[in-house]
Amino acid sequence: MKLSGPSGALVAGLLAAAGASVCCVLPLTLLALGVGGAWVVNLTALEPARPVFVLLAIGFLALAFRRLYLVPARCEPGDACADGSVRRRQRAIFWSAALIIIGLLAAPWAASFIA
């Protein structure tokens, strides 16, 4: 499976957003699963790297948006990208992934209201 173009940027953006929100989402997930204890508070080791992950997630989202909407696709007749349904599917996947990424990036902010 080749991960270049918009799909590669989407996967990278999802991974960067997961890294950016792991310090907040992981403890909440563990608590929701019934895992508790004082040690859950110490799961903030990646907090200093959060701004880097946030920038990476936003950068990869911008790269995928650029490749899907701003740069015209260069396709030969008969290529998969020449089919309009492929581009529509890629855009639908982009917006789905963008919503997930925004949700992950907003998790620490939302957790402050929950806690």
C-alpha cells in the first residue's frame, strides 16, 4: 500500500494528532475502562512534545488540503485519479479525518471542562 499524496498526509496527520492528544486521551480512556489509581496522573510524559505534535498534525492537514483542492491532479487517461469518484472519495475521507484530528486536538481543552 503506497502512502503518498493526500492519503499519506492524512495518515501522518492522524498519527500526529494522536500523539498530540495522548497525554489527555489515554488517561481518560483508562479511567473509562475502569483502570484507576494515582499512577494515572503520571501519564503526562509526552506533554512537553505536544506543541510539536500539534504543529505536525496541522501541517499534514494543510498538505493534504493543498494536494486535494489547490494543486491540480496530473492524471493520464485510464489512471485511477482520472475518475471523478476517486477524488470525491478522497475528499470525503479528508474531511472525516480532519474532524477526527480536530477532535483529538481539542481533547485537552474539552477535558478541562469535564474534569
